[in-house]
Amino acid sequence: ERNNSINAPLKQILALAARYFGPPQAALTGPSRRPSLVEARNVIVHLARRHTTASYAEIGRLLGNRDHTTIMHADR
């Protein structure tokens, strides 16, 4: 099943980013636009696109149900 095979690596990337950047995972998936959180999310998007087959929509769901176009912007 595609979603389960992607879900684990995405959650690992989220956990690693939370550990590296410092904020809890809930902050990274929450609504705040604080620059430090935006930077961390952008790194998550970059890593997810390069190291998984996750779509923009799947990465958006991981990061608090963000729209796929938001994730596309983060990837640029």
C-alpha cells in the first residue's frame, strides 16, 4: 500500500528535523509561520522530495494538512 510505505520515511524525516532544529514535531506541523519553523519545514520538504517518492500532497498532509501548492513553493 503506497501510503504506508511513504508514511514511515516521512515521519522519520519529521522526527530528525525536530531533533536537529529543536522545536517539537507538533510545532512543525502546526499553523505558526515563525521564520525558524518555516525554515525547518522547507528542509523537511527538500529531504522528503529528494529521498522519498512522496507527492506534494502527501508531504502537505504530514506538515499539518498544508496545501500541495504551499509544499511546491517550499521546494523551490
